[in-house]
Amino acid sequence: MDFNWEAKRRRAAYLALADGTVFHGYGFGAANDAVGEAVFNTGMTGYQEIVTDPSYAGQFVTLTAPEIGNYGCSPEDMESRGVFLNALVVHELNPASNWRAREELADFLLRHGKPGIAGIDTRALTLHLREKGSQKAYLHVDGTVLDETEAAARAAAWEGLDGQDYASRVTTSEPYEWSREGKYHVVVYDFGVKYNILRCLAGHDMRVTVVPAKTPARDVLARRPDGVFLSNGPADPSAVGYAIENIRLLLGKVPLMGICLGHQLLGLACGAKCGRLKFGHHGCNHPVQDVRTGCVAISSQNHNFALADLPDCLELTHINLNDNTVEGIRHRKFPAFSVQYHPEAAPGPHDAQELFADFQQLMEHSGK
Amino acid sequence: MPKRTDIQKILLIGSGPIVIGQGCEFDYSGVQACKALKQDGFEIVLVNSNPATVMTDPELADRTYIEPLTCDILHEIIRRERPDAILPTLGGQTALNLAMELDEKGILKRYNLELIGASAEAIRRAENRQMFKETMQSIGLDLPRSGSAHSESEAQAIAKVIGSWPLIIRPGFTLGGTGGGIAHDPEEFSVIVRRGLEASLNHEVLIEESLLGWKEFEMEVMRDRKGGSVIVCSIENLDPMGVHTGDSITVAPIQTLSDREYQAMRDDSLKVLAAIGVETGGSNVQWAVEPSTGRRIIIEMNPRVSRSSALASKATGFPIAKIAAKLAVGYTLDELRNDITGSTPSCFEPALDYVVTKVPRFTFEKFPAADPTLGTQMKSVGEVMAIGRDFKQSLQKALRSLETGRAGFGADGHDAKFEESGDTDLEHALSVPTADRIFYVRAALKRGWEIDRIAELSGIDRYFLRHLAELASFETVIASCGSLDALARDPALFRQAKILGYSDRQIAFLLNTTEAEVARAEVDAGIMPVYGAVDTCAGEFEAVTPYYYSCYDDSGEPVRDHEGRKAIMVLGGGPNRIGQGIEFDYCCCHAAFALRKAGYEVVMVNSNPETVSTDYDTSDKLYFEPLTLEDIMHIYRREGCSGVIVQFGGQTPLNLAQSLQAAGAKVIGTSPDDIDLAEDRDYFKKLAEKIGIRQPKSGIAHTAAEALSVAHEIGYPVLVRPSFVLGGRGMVIVHQEKHLRKFAEEAARVAEGKPILIDRFLENAVELDVDCISDGETTVIGAILEHVEPAGCHSGDSASITPPVTLSAKIQDKIREYAHEFARALHVNGLMNIQLAVKDGEIYMIEVNPRASRTIPFVSKAIGVHLAGLAALCMTGSKLRDLGFTREVKLPYIAVKEAVFPFIKFPGVDIVLTPEMKSTGEVMCLDRDRGIAYLKSQIAAGSKLPKTGNVFLSVKDQDKPGIIELARELAGLGFTIYATLGTSTLLYDAGIRTRAVFRISRGRPNLLDLIRDGEVQWIINTTESGADAMLDEVKMRSRAVAAGIPITTTVEGAFAALEGVRDQLEFGRFEVCSLQEYHRHLR
């Protein structure tokens, strides 16, 4: 990869937001234009985990950490089978320097057919998104001549993520076994599951089976699980009605745990409301408090939607101390709980990993 | 959990004088802690011997003890104040060591005192090498193979077991790695082990497997009493393991670790705090990582706020010391707000959308005999920090902030030394770390050496080297434009140069034009910096605290409204160095405090992360930027400042005064022309004649040859110095023509084209400092300070006493008259310092400096008046009459200032005081009795003057008559006197019994034997300084420093010390008294 000034100049590219704001930089990765929702993530490490997290499907992720690519990419840091975001937006792209690096980030994106843009004033873009909210955007990197207003118009014309069922686009096509050993059998609904959730479950003595997002509840129960896990995933929870239906059927029959989208779906299934946050929570430094103990964990977060107006059957267990939004719930009657944030981290701090042990306990007390 | 109500009165221990390894970062932490605890209604008792600190301002604590930091004195304070708790984690290693001593002597228990922040057990676990190792092993952490030894033979045995070279030796319980080192062979090993055992308070050294060349990282952790923990900042060192982290170039946040590695390090860092038992507060945890396998080893942890915490605070905006203080009294992280956002809690981990680079500042030029190789013992005296959007930008900014004459990463005309070195030398310079290694890296890149080869030699990570390579090659891109016009025709390229951090000076050099032309071209091309905010959250939330850095992005933070106030810019002092330190930061802070109170908006600019001035709540707007014309003027214009204060930040801003004025800034206070006038010899001669004050004969030279003829004319001895330098750089006293030849060349080099000043030197004169303040009409004397050491020793290195001791009232009145005359003649508006000498009842003028002096904080503390604050108000037009300060304060007590030196860090360097300043810090002591005040100052400065025992006397011929009296007094107090043959005979003839020893080169036993055998407790040794110093005497003094034996190098100093020893024997134990109580006697 060539990082000199002239080479960068030759790959001039830009990012146009639907409101007409344009940011100039240079392209890397795949040289194909893309459309997506521009969001930002303030995590200072973990770009490979982010680009392989299926929750980012449909999005352009802007990394606020200014220097990206420094430690390359490694097969061990995959969070799914591929790259799901639509584009990566960075300030400065560097070659790798780390003993674990097997591939340069630019080559990695190219291999997965995804474009990136570097040289962007990511701080300005972030402040813009903070003020205006997440924006539809068009990334022009293919080297052809394209008028900036035309690009912005293409961004505005895009259908966006609201009301879109992205879970069914990223889920596994067939059920598969992640791990064959463990005291408890857990079936994971894959709405866009991150591998580290599966690793954490398996690490807590669970035999893990992953099933497609649309798997009917009865098929899941037929597998005689000790618990069912509702995974994270992309986009709008209101667009995955089938999942909410299935959760209602499972509630009370088997212990449930949910993370992120899975948490929103559990809440919706129980009668909570779910709304869009102005610019979402995307970072690795959010304080989450367990309101029952007062303990605080620094958490990894990635969501645009949040639960609100909890019904009586749900207990509020966790809140985000930055904006007091709902971060965790527990069903008062049935063995079911969920959190909005990411205890599996990857990327981010490991402070909340005892939640997987809580799930283990829940299954233990519910019969086994 | 809310704050504790079972404690009311807290004793806070400061870190004492500035020394290498313990700089003004602990003033910053102390100030934050005082403010935080006072806000919560706690009663604060503060003890610190360093008067140059803001924390010792009487307003910050309820009781402020400016007393020596020793266990005995603390005991007296505890007995008097009966605090409920001691907070020892904010005063560096000094405070921690004192807390341990109080615990070990049973004083904590006797007075039922609780250590808050860290318990004695936790401190012991972190500091005791063996306990630390066991604790780390118990939580499964990897450690270097090592062992700890209490004797040389134990050390040898451990070396055999480890079985590989090199080996690292670290003494237990010391500051900044004093006495440690890297041994490459058995011979080096025994030397360093011996030194380490001597330096260690518990006579212990750790010997370990070398991790040389490994990557080094650090995490700053905060923990509350519920166990809530956050990583405030992560730091990666550019210099690999082997260079003390204080001497390394470092960046924040960590750049080359994947999330997997970073989070594992984070988990382990939190585990370390829990295992050590840090209940609350901030700690740093240091790690080494093997670059090719990722094997990670714990290096150490400090259960206290540290130098890196100050850096981490400034780098992230997270006020570590403030929060640590709050956590120590019971709060938890979730209960405390983040001051920067104003809306989110403190239990979060700052996210950075910029890169911070810290570069250490060295002063090897002051100690030519010192070994410039960097190792595990810290040698830097200060540091700069710069914030940029990426590493390249921040490194360039940091390098131009250093004030070593560099405008960035090379490309400024100062690269010849590096570029011209041969391949072998270059290889050596890359593999042996020194202060200039980064410039050798550039030279190697320019020579076309592969990054791999440089990485191999230096151990510097390729991440850094690639960035450096990009800079080195972009230089060529700029230069190849050929002219500024050509560059300006490619605005994208021009902008790219600024994005890469190139200063106008560098661009001017590359394109053979001037800085002003480049600045003009930028304006024409619309290339201006924008400002990013240090907001702790990478833009996720809006920040309320205006803390900024410049960059060349598309857009930045808007200028915040002044709300009708006039904006005044205060320029800080940049990196600490010898001659320019915390004293000037103190003045800048007071200017900010006073101006804010008076309704001005204060815009602070500084590049030193250790300071109080760069705390986000000292000023209204903080710009963490290099102190260069370019960077300052951008801020001045952006903020629409109505004036800039240059006289408080030391020489740094003063040197910029004329160019700032030329660029359109309004310098308030004494005008730059008048400041320059004070340096104008001819003008000055005339002025002195007009006023009727004598001056030593003097002359000016521009070359070495001219210097010789001037000296011949005015007669020897002469004092030679370059003009426009601070701290006596290049200044010497020369007695003979043959020596002048050499020194004049050195002086001409240091002066960089400015003239060399040559004065007739007044031998055995009493030197004085006079600090005064003027509003342009009224002038008031702050204090007249009399130096203990005679003329010829730099004023910053001399002990000073006020009120003066030997001066008659008539002479003092005459001095006051002169001061008024000078203030009037130079149109002084602000502060002025005058240096005078008195010889045979005649007053001589030495120099006048219309600016803040190093002694302003000391004088302000002594007289209970904030001179710097008043001066700032004068500069904005207030009159002293209206401010209520029109009369000199008469002191009913004695205040003594003593200097503190870094000699223990530079083995082999001569300790004799000369006109070139060498001290890093100072202490102050107050007492009603002059002898006691002086003795206390000696103790505070670390000199363990004995009450009984053996004294060695050896003086130069001129001093011989004076020592008979001295020896008689010593003998009278029961001291046994040792002397060399000549002195011994002289004393014998005067009827004083002594024990004679040989001169070092003549035979044995000699003084070296006495030192080795612990036979001598005090050495009084005066000598010709500089080139005349005998090699064996230098060796002797160096040995004595290493052995911790007090050495007095002037007869005057010996008399003062003796007076103290006598008075102490008479009075018994020391009495302690707070500054607030002293000040009550002033009116």
C-alpha cells in the first residue's frame, strides 16, 4: 500500500451526506461506491471487530480514533463470517505494525468488497452527526466523475434503515453448532450475532446451537434447550415482528437472555416501547449502572434504538449514566433478562462479562 | 456512597522542591486536591517546603506549613494540628515515603491517624520488590526473571541464577529511579549495585532480566471504594524499554495494540490495583510487551498520582488528582461529574480523537561532564506535551515546543550535526538512546536507510518510524516546490504541509524565505488552523470547558463569546528546565487568578503538562499549544485579545516580545523596548551614571578576540556571559587570560550572534536580589534578599535571606532609592528584579530585569502579598494605590530560600557553585531565629547537617583567614575536625586541635577513605571553581554526594549553617508554625 502524498491524491474520494454536506478524502479498500447510514463510534481500539460486527449492516461507520489500521487484521479478531457495514470512514489510515497482524486493513476490506475513505475530518463529521442525528450518506470512491449534489441526492433517495428488516439479511441461512460440549444447551437466535457472544456462552459451560432469525419458536423448543439467547443485530427492531412473536411464545417456557437488538425485542415482546436515539450510543466507554447494586461497569455500546416506557412486568435493572436511558431489564415473573450494551465486548472493556454467568445461574435455577 | 463524615481535618503532604523525577506535576495535583477537599468542607492542613508552588498559597489550605519534609517535622505538625487523616498519594514519592516512615515509627498509630487514598499495607505491597513480585504472581501475571538483594554478594548470586546480560538494577524506595542502571558486564554490575544499595532507603536493589528493546506501555487507572474502576488514559512509549519512561517520548492513547491486547492489559491493570489493595484513587501500571510474541510483563505500579497522571489529565481532560482526592474521602466515580462535559459522570473512560505526544526536556548542556546516555535513571528536567490530530502533527508541535532551537522534526537548518555523522556513528546514535536520538532517526531516513534497519538498531516500533519516514520524505516534496510562490500555487499541498505539522519556520527554511512571508502566504491561501476541543468524549457530547488545540482540519470549534469581557492572553513558560521552572508558572497562574477576579477573560497558552497554568480551571480558555510566534498569533487573533502578558513566563515569552509586537499583538506592562533597554549595556552604563550607582567595569564583545582585549582593559577576574539567556547559561568567572580564550568561544556560541558581556568580577562581595513592583507611577519594594553565598555563585543557586542580615539601614535605604530610580527610568509597569553587590560599603549594580524573577513566589509567601497578581492588574491599568499596596512589608521573622541540586543524578559532575545555574528547585523556611531558619532550609534541601561528629575542612587560600574562627566554633560545639596538612598546621598555630589527613593525590588515609568508612559527617570544602577544579576534588565531592554527606562549598554558608546548628542545640526541637500564623504578624 502506498501512503505517500501523490498516491493519496490519485485516490481522491468523498462522502456526501443527504443534507448536502460533503467531506473529502481518499479511498481505500474496494473501489465501489456505496450508500448507507453514517454513524460514529468513539472506541479507540477494535476496528476489525467493528467492521465484522453484523449490527453495522447498512451503516457507514466513522471512527473517531484518528489513526486506524495500526495493528492490521487477524483471523482471530473476526466477529462474524464477513464484513457487514457498508463503508468505513477514517481520519488516517496506517499500515500495520503488530505481531498478530496477518493482513492490512485496506486489503482486508478489499477482499470483502467493502470501500473505505480516509483523510476525512472525522471530528467535524462526528459533531455534524451529533447535531443533526444519524444521516443517510453516499460514498464516492470509484474514481469516476460524479457531481457532489448528485451524490447527496442519491443518499437522500436511499430507503434508509428505518422499518427495514436487516436481521434476516445477515442471519445464518442454516442452523449450526458452535460448540459441542457444555452442561447447558443454549439455542442462539442469530439476528446478526457476534462471535464473541458465542465464545462467551461456550466459555460458561454452554453447548451452543445457532439458528436463523426466522426459526419458529416451536422448532427452537423442539431442540429442548436449557436457555434461548436473543442476539444483537442491525437496524430497526420494529421491522422484525416475527422475532417478537417467537419471543412471546418462548417467554416463561425457557430462560431467556438478550443483548442489544435481542434486548429491544424482549422489551417489545413484553410491551415496552422502543424509540430512536438522536445519534445512538457507539463507543467503548459508556458507564452502565446496575440500579440494584449501584455498581458501575464501563461498557461497549452500539445501538440507535432504545427501550422506554417499561410495562409493569419488566424491572429496570441497568441505566446508562450519561443519559439515563434504559440499559437492562428483567422480567418480574419469568426467567428472562436482557441488556442493551455488549457484555461480550469485542471491542471494549470486559467489565460486564459476569452477565453470562447470570444466564448460567438462571438456567441452573430453572430446572437443571 | 457519599463523602465520609467521620473525618474533618486532613493533612496533605506535598512533594517538596523540584528535583529530577519529581517536578511541578505535584503542585498541579496538590492544588486540585486542596480545592476539591475544601469545596467539600474539609479542613486542610498542608505541608510542603517548596514556596514556588501554587498549593502553598495561604488561600488554598486552612493551615499551610512551609517546613522541611522530614518525619520529625511532620510529627511536630501532627502533634500541633491533630488531623484525622493523612492523604499521602498526591505528593509524589516524597509524600508516600514520609507516610511509610510515619507508619513505621508508630506515629500514625499514636495519633490515631488514618492514611486515606492508600493504606500502608498497599503502599508496602507496591513498593517492596519482593512483596510486589509475590502479589503479581498470585494474580497470574508474568514477571521478568529477577531477585532482590541487600548486599553485593547476594546480588552476584542472583546475577548467576538469571544467567544472561544485560541486567537491570533498580533500588527500592527512590525517586525517578535514582541509583539504578543497566549493567552489561560483571564490572558495571558491581558499580551500579553498590550505588543502588546506597540510594535505596531500605538498602535493597532488584536485579532482573533485561527487557531492553521491548515495547513499553502504561495505563492510568482510577478506582473508587466500591471497586468501580476506569482507565483514564493509556500511554505508549516511542523509546522502547531501557529508557526511563520519564525520559521517553510517549504518545497517548496506545497506538499499536489490537482491542484483544488492549483489553487484556486493561483487565490486568485493574487486577493489579485490586491485588495491591489500592482502595481509592489513581495509580499507574507499567507494562512491557515483547514485540514479536506479545509476551507481556508487568514492570511496576505506583499507588499514587504520578508524573504520568499529570500528563494523562492534560491529555484527556480528566482531572485525576481532583477525582482521586474526592474518592479518598468516600465519593464514588458515579457520584462525581465530568467537569469537561458538565453533564456526564466521572465513571467513564475518556475517548480521544487526537494524538498526544510528550517529549522530555534535557539540560545536558548544564552538565557537560554528565553521561548523556539515557537509561533507567531519569535525567530529564521537564517535558512538553503537544496535541495534534495525529502523531506526526503532535510530534512536530512537541519538538518545536521544546525550545531547544528546533522548529519541528528537522528541516530547520539545525540538522547538520546529525546528517554529517558517519555510518558507524549513526548506527551507534540509533542504538544508544540519547536526548537527540529522534534527529538521528531523521538523518538515517534521509540517508535512505530502510525502516527495518532503523527499527533493528533502535527498537523503535515501525508504527513510529513510518510516520517519521513520511515526514522526512515530505520535506523533499515541499523543498522541491523551489519557492514559496510555487507552493502557494498548490493549496492542497500547502495545506498538507500544515496538516503534517510543519511550522512556518520549517517551510521558510525549506523554501529559503522568511517565517513572516510564509504566514502571509497562508493567509492569502486561506490556510488557517482550526481548533479542536479536548472534550473527553471524542465529540460524542458537547463540552462546556474550553480547552483547545490547533489542527488543520476542515472545521473546528467556534470561538466562544467573551460575554463582554476583555480578553487578556497570558503566555506560560514552556517546559521546565534549569533556570526556568515552576516559579514562572506560579506567576502566570497568579496573573490568571487576579485578572479573572477583576473581570477579564484570561486566555492561557502553554505547552507544559506538569503545570497548574494548564489546568482547565485556572484560566477561562486554555490553549495547549507551542509557545512560538506562529502558534501564539493565531490564538491572539482568534480570541481577539486586547493584550498579552509576556513578563511572567520567564525567558520564553520575553524572547518573543518584540516579534509579537511587530506582528500586531499588544504587549501590556513594561514595553518590549524597555525590556530590551535593560539588556543594552551602553544605555545602562549611562543610566547608572545618571542615577549615581557604581557598576563593575564592563565591556561588550562579539568574538573571542574582542573578549580578550576587553578583559585586558578592565582587569581580571572577569565575569563572562552571553546576553539574553536565563539561568546563567555559558556564564563563568575567569581569573586568567589563558582560560578566557576557551570560555569566550563557548560564550560566543551560546549567544548565537548576540553580544557577550564581560564584567569585572567583584570578589567576596555580598550579593542581593531586590524584587519590586511598579504601576508606572508608584514603585513598592517586595523584598531585599541577601545571598548567603558570595558574588560569583548564580543567584538562583544561592541561599537567600530576607530581611537582609549584614546590610546597614543606610545601605538598604540607598538600595530602595536606586530601585525607584530604575523603575522610573525603565517605565516599569509590572515586576522588576534588580541584582546588586555590596563590597566595602559600596553598592554596585549588576543587572536589572524588568520582569518576574525566580524569587517572586518566595517573596510573595514571605510578605503575604501576591505580587504577580498585583502586577498583572497594574499592566491592565490599575494603580497600586487603588489596589492597596503602597508600602514595603516589614518582616518580624526571617525567611530563607535554599536551592536544591540534581547532582545525585549526574555522577562525576562537579557540585561547586558557579555563575551558571545548576539547581532544579528550591525550598523555603521561616523562623524567628535566623540560625534555625537557615538550618531548617538546609534540612529541607536534603542536607543532613550533623549536630555532633566529624567535620572535614579544606579551603582555598583566600578563605584561610576566615576558617580559624569557623574551626574554633566547630570545636566549641564538640565537633572533631579533620583537615589536610596545610589547613591543619594553620589551625594548630591558632590553637585548634585537628586530625590531619593526606590530600587525595598525596597518600592515604585521605578524605575518600573517611567517606568510605563513614568517618565524616560534614565536609566544608571551598575551592576555585570551573576549570581550576582539581580532578580529585571533583571526585571527592561527587563521592560525598553519593554517600549523602552534606558538603558546604562556601565559608559564608558554613557560618550560617553553624549558627543554625548552635541555635538548634540551644533550643532543642524545632518549632513549626503555619504561613497563615506568620502572616497574622504582618499588620
